[in-house]
Amino acid sequence: MNAPISAALSLFSRLPPAERFHVHARAFSAPLEAIAARVPPGGTVADVGCGHGLFSGLLALSDSQRTVHGVDPDPRKIEWARQGPGWLPNVKVEVGTVETLAERLPGHFDTVVVSDVLYLLPVERWPDFLREARRLLRPGGRLLVKEAEGDGTWKHLKCLAQEVVMVKLLGRTKAGGALVLQSRGAVEALLRRTGFAPRETVALGAGYSTPHILYVAEAVAEAPASAP
């Protein structure tokens, strides 16, 4: 394992074994370092749906001039995050959502990261979620959305089966609707409709059993208030 992610994992050494296992599983199953490499240096970053805070910790440790603000609606995960990366001077974590953060800190962030969150929401909520992410950003700010690609492959089907176990059987992750994976074309079109210009779409599934895909977009205009 590479040094940056190992350093981030060490932040969780005081957590109970079950929580440490969950964080380590996340580190091994997702291309976190590849996502982090596309976050501009310094600045303020919102990690929306931060969970235990592993990615927040990775971003903070890799750049001491960067400030990371993580929010998650699950109080249990935020409590674990406070006991891990929450100790870092350039990390703040709190219970919240993209809506509550945008209400309090509109236009505050240089970068917003949304990693494995959208698929947990009903598809009809995706546009409003992305508009709220747009509200968080300064003009020209960067949005990074990491999802699993809905490509119909065995990785797609495996990903959905895995999440059914995590969400509905084990209760490790909270979901607000059906588990849905969208095609890259659908996500890129949605980004354009909600005030973003897609700049890069990167397939990151090589070496993983999940069809990871990263969308990098720039906030270029106010999103239409009623666009579907």
C-alpha cells in the first residue's frame, strides 16, 4: 500500500476493530489516491458524504495548506471521523448534508468532492443535489464526482449486489432510495444541466471489481432553477 493512504489509515488506529475494518476495506476497494490527485493544491475542499473521513484525512495529510470540511448525514460515522482525521488541524467534520452546508457556506469552497453518494439517492434527487453542490463552489470551482458506472457489465451487477448487502442487510450505509448506477453519458448531460462544464471523465475500474468512474467538472454558470 502506498505511503499516503497508509498514513491516512493510521489516523483510525484508535477505532474499534469493526470500524477499522470498514475503513481499510474502503481504502482497498476504491481508487482514493487517483481521485485525490485531481484535487487542486491548497484551497478549501468540501467532502460531501465523507463517511468515516478517510478521504478527508488523505487530502489533509497530502497538503498542509489545504482545508477540508467533511459532512455526512450519519452521526455514527461522523463520531468515528472526529476520533480519526478530525484531530488534524486542517480538517473539520460534522453531521450534515450538501443542502445544510450550502445554506451556511455558499460560494465558500474551491473544490467539492462527492464520492459514492449519488447512487444512494433516488435519481430524481440527483439534479437538486448537484445544484446544491454548485452553490458551495466559488466561480470556476471544481467538482469531482466518483461513482460506479452503469455499463451493464458483471462489475456493474456485482456492485449493486454488494451495496444491497451493505445498505439493506448490514445497515452499514444509509440510502434514500433505489440503488441506481447511471451511464457516463447520462451523468455528463446532468452535469451540464446543473451548472457545470465537464472537463474530464476518467474510468478508474482497472484492477478493481467495481466500475469506478470519476467526473471532473467546473462550475461555469448558475444552474437553471427548474431543469429536470
